[in-house]
Amino acid sequence: MKKNALSLLLPLVFIGWNVLCAQTYQVLSAEQTAHYSTRDTINNFFERIQPLEVSIQLKQSEVAELSQDQAAEALKNKMRDQAVAVTEEQKEVLNKAMQIALNRSQPLLEKHTFPDTVLLGVIRGDLYGPSVFFTRENGIYIPAPMVVEEQMETLIHVLIHEIFHIQSRYNPELQVLLYEQLGFYPMRDNPAMDSAFHIRTLLNPDGTDWNFYIPLKMGEKEVMAYPMVISKSERWSSSQSNFFDYLQFGLYPLKKQQNGYEVQYEEDFSGLPEEWMGPFFNTISDNTQYIIHPDELMADNFIILTQWLGENQKPERLSEKGAELSRRLAKEYGVKLP
């Protein structure tokens, strides 16, 4: 990726540096947030994002006509402007929340590679929304409206969710094992998709990989289902200014081709009929409704594991099937639930 005026040798003079349970986290200045939130050498977010998605985020329909690299650069420029200088009060809130989040997560971090340092940057939240966190490499980027004492429990909850995304990113073998417990299996290559479908794809910033499918069965019917989020519309419209207004989640059937698989869809860009959501939830369990990507499913299940371990008892809201899934996931982590 191209760098902006900030050098890759940007001095790391942090306004917060804390150590806990062999993990460190660093609260970034606005300049550092602008730099690190716009680089991704692991998931290649900026090389994969489509101009249509950028136009939706920037609320500029003409951006959809740009080339992919031009649109990505426009998004980077906007993201740099999102960086916020952290106040002393915000730093205190972040320190408290991150220490608790790391403490609760620690039993699930001990046996797997984890970055020595997690970066914490504060952003305006004008793109995805004022309550939407995201990760990039080893960084967590947090909307300023969420960095207040009144939001402490929610902040802790979401930081634990984001900690999993970082762990997953740096542990691909563990990721495969955990995804399989949810019912997802890896493919050798991403399936083919025609250009009309591809330009509508919307990336999950916490999980850009598309090489997982979930086998489903309904009666005598069997299908290789491919979860994907696309834009409902082919252009941004001022009548729909919210990014989430455009999200369309679908389970798309995969068709076997000579050199792999191809995504199939209907004329309205929908996937499998709604009735297939029953077998889907029967497979993934009912632990969470956040189903847009296997990594989001697993991040919410990660939170459940930390709650179960921390409270020394099964969370009351878990169904029998959900509790069974939690026990299988705990086994993959090498921990025993009470």
C-alpha cells in the first residue's frame, strides 16, 4: 500500500502504554491513528474494497465510477480525517475498559499467538456509524461516542469481541478449527463470481476472507451455502445515507465448476430462499444473531466463553444447543468450562 505523509518510520511516542498479563496495549495519538488505521498488510482490506462500497461510506455516488485503487485512496484520505486526539478523560476510560477486557480474555489468549501490543485508536465514527468498532492488523478503532464512562460495560463487551478478531487474524490454524465447530469449512480458493455480483460486495473489515462455506441440508436437499454481504443497490442515494441501509446478507449456493466453484444468485441478487435460514441456525446454534461472517459469529461466541469462565457458571440465556457449542469451542482452546 502507498503511505501518506506519515512515514512508515513514524516515531512511536505513545500517550498510553500499559502492560497486563504479558499483553501490552497502546493508546494512539490522532496522527498515529490516521497512520495505522489506513494500512493493512495482512487482510489487504484496501486492495479488496470495491468502489461502490467506498461511495456508500463517503456518501458520494460518483466515487463508484473510480478505479479500485483510486477509490481505496479516497477512503484512506477520509479515514485519516476520522482520527481523534484522545483526551485525558478518554484515555482513563480506555485504560479501565481494556484492562478488564484483557483480564476476561486472558484464559483464551494464553496458548495461542497474540501480538505483543494491541493498538487503540479513537475515531469520529462518521463512516460505518457512531457505535461501530473495527480492527485492522493489531489495532482496534473505537468511535469517540463510545469512549465515555456511561458506556463502560458496552465498551468492555465490544473490546473483547474485537480482541478475538485480532487473535483470529494471527492464528489461521485456530481460526479453521473454531469455524468448523460453527459448521464452516475452508475452500482452497475463493469461489468465482461474475463482475455484476463482485462490484456489489461489501467487506467485513474484521474478516475479509471469503474462502469458507457451510454445508446445509433440508429434507432430501443438500447445498454448499456461501455467506456473503452485498449492497442492495448499485448506487449510493441521498435518500439512504446510513451505511447499514445497504447491507444485504445472503446464503448463496455454490455451483461446481471445472476449476473450483462459482457463486450463484437470482436476478435480484438474492441467494437461497428464506427457508434455508432454519438449517443455517440449526447448524450455527442460537448463541448470536450477528451472522454476517464466521469471524463475527465466533467473536460473539468468544464473549460467551469469557462470561462463562469469569462467572464460573453457564450464562442463563444459553440454550442447550448453544451451551454444547460453547463446550466444543472451549475444548479447542484447551480450557475447561465450570
